[in-house]
Amino acid sequence: MTASCPRRWAPLCRPESHFSSWCSFRILLGALVLLLPMSSDACGDPPRYQSMKLKGVAQPRYRPGAIIEYECRLGYRLKRPPLPTSARCQADNTWTPLQEACRNACGDPPRYQSMKLKGVAQPPYSPGATIEYECRLGYKLKRPPLPTSAICQANNTWTPLQEACTRKLCPHPVEPVNGAVQHVNETLEFGSQVHYVCNEGYNLIGTKILYCELDGENVNWSDNPPLCEVMRCRPPPKIQNGKYSITDQEDFRYGEVVTYSCDPANGPDEYSLVGESKLVCSGNDVWSSKPPECKVVKCKYPVLENGRIVSGFGSKFYYKAMVVFECVPGFYLSGNNTIVCGANSTWEPAIPKCIKGHPGTTDESQPPEDVAPLGGGIIAVIVIVTLVGAGIVAAGLFKFLHTRKKRKAEVSATYSTYQRRD
């Protein structure tokens, strides 16, 4: 009987071997070599582009320095000015980068304000390709209709189109009661706006400006029309010693009037209403003026020396009592001839004065009061005396000159006689 043992594989590196460390190092080194990428001295496959394709047949290997050429794909043509279409395998095993050097034969479909491309764009567009347009939201086809399709022509241009759609119209805005609608754009087309205003004395409740905008596939105004509500005032203030009419109302509409009056006086003097007797509701809780006062206003009896009262006679002078003055003969009035009893129980303006003389003369030109003025007879005597004196002086002067002349004649005659004797 023969016994056999199974075959055992000897380990690559035996622990008891003197070279076990060296053996383990070789195994690790081999594993690292397998993990490292294989070095290459060539560029990878040529890059791919949407508008360009490789010219000719691709080579299995491109070493540094190799050049490849691209050409436009079907339906594309070179851009103007032209861009580079060749790439070189560089020393670092990469291709020189390129931009898309070609474009659609007819280019992108034209854009319009009222129309948009129907469906999804499908470039490239070669001559003969047809595209269809439809109205944008907020627009509708014109009547009669215009063409909405364009064709890529042989000269690589699209057949021209006109705007075939027009703006939709919003419904006519509601005219508010006690207000008006202002058509700023003078149209109700999509994109226009209207302004609301209220009549005087009314408040605008709501949105003042509405816009014609999209509402699903149609157009409508951006908000509900506003309302015009009448302005109101709370009751005016109460006053002491007085009251106003219509005291049972909780509020007052714009333009309503309340009238104040004073109560009967308890003493000898009556109350005067100082201020505006009527107040008007002129805005939102705004009255036209402050409330008046009811009080005793009494001015002193006006006295004018050398003058008298022409009108406004009375024993008592209350608020707004008016007095007119004049001066007695020989005096003139300095100041205002009319005065009024003011709210502070004083005369406005101040009581004038009567000045002796006539208007235009001053105190310096008037003679002193203790010197009596000269009468007409005395003035005549003074004039006559002056004339007589002047005559006497003239006669004396004439006689003097005549005597002197006579003496000169006598001297001359005597001299002549003397000469003859000689």
C-alpha cells in the first residue's frame, strides 16, 4: 500500500530565507509599476466640435508636431472674419485649442417683437429649410393676416418678414362715480396704463394707476378700478359763550358749512364774535379756518381835539364799530380819518390829530402865536413909504450930478478968459 501527500506550493519568499526582505520589496515594486499609467509620446483623439468635423480620415496615432485640419459640417459655413481651423499636437501631448469656426448656413432665426419661433430651434439651417413663427403672449394675428414662415435662401439669408401680430386690447376701464379715467397712452393696448382721478372733495380709494398686462393667454387690467369717496370732517370745536349750527351731526361732508353765533350777554355789554363766523369742511377733517371767539370787545369813546365825529355816533363802541372824523376850520387832519374798534378793544389805526394850519405847511413856517399877523393897510403904508423914499433918493442923486456938471462948465470958462488975457 502506497501513501501520497498533496503537492504543496513553495512560497515565493520564505521567512527563513536570508533574502525574504529583498523578495518582498520586488513584489511591491512590481505592483506599483502595474498601477502607474503607461506613458505616451502622442496626443489623444482629435477634439470634437458642434459646427466642425475632422477633414479626411483620423489617424490611429498623432505624435507631437502633427497637424490636423477641420471643415464645416453640413448646414454650416465659415464665420467672417475667419477663425483658425487647424490644430497641432503639442509637446505636452495636448491639442492646441480651437473655437467654433463655423455657423449655421442661414444663422439663427431672426427675432421679432410680436412673434416668436414656433417650437424648438433646430440648427443647422441649410438652404431650403423653413421655420414658422407664432404670436407672443399678449399679441394676436393682424387682420388681414401676414406671412409667418421664413425660408433659408440660397444666399444663406432668411426671407424677410413683417411683424404679423399686434397687441391685444384690455377691456374699457370702468369710469368711477365722482371721478374720471385718464388714458395716458391714448390706447388700451397691452402694456398701456390708465390713471384714475377723483373730483374735488373726494378721496381715491384703491389703486390710482392700472396696467394692461397678461392674464393667462389674454390681457386684463392689473387691479380692480378704484372708488371715489367724499371727504368728511369731524364736528368743529365748541367755543365758550357761543355755539354753531347743526350740532346733531356726527360728521360733515365736503363743502358743508357751519355758522357760529354768540350767546346773549349776562352783563351790560354784549358778546362780539371775533373771527370767521362760517367754517367750511374743505378736506379730510380740515375746516377752512380756526373757530371764532365770543368775548366782550369795547373801545373807549374816541375824542379828537379840534375835530369832530362825522359818522359812527354812539354811546358804546363794540367790535368793528367804525368812526369817521374831520377837523374844524383852520386845522388839517394828520392820520387816517376812519378808525375801527379792534379785537383787543383798541382803535385801529390810532386816533388821528388835528393840526393848526393847512396841509403842506410845517410848524417852522407858522408865525408865533403871540405875534399878530400884519393887516392889509399896514402893508400898503409900508409899500408907499418905500416908494417915496426911493423917489427922494433919486431926486437927490440927480441934483448932485447936475450941480457938479455946472461947476465944471464955470471952471472951463474962467480958464479960457485967462488965456485970452495972456
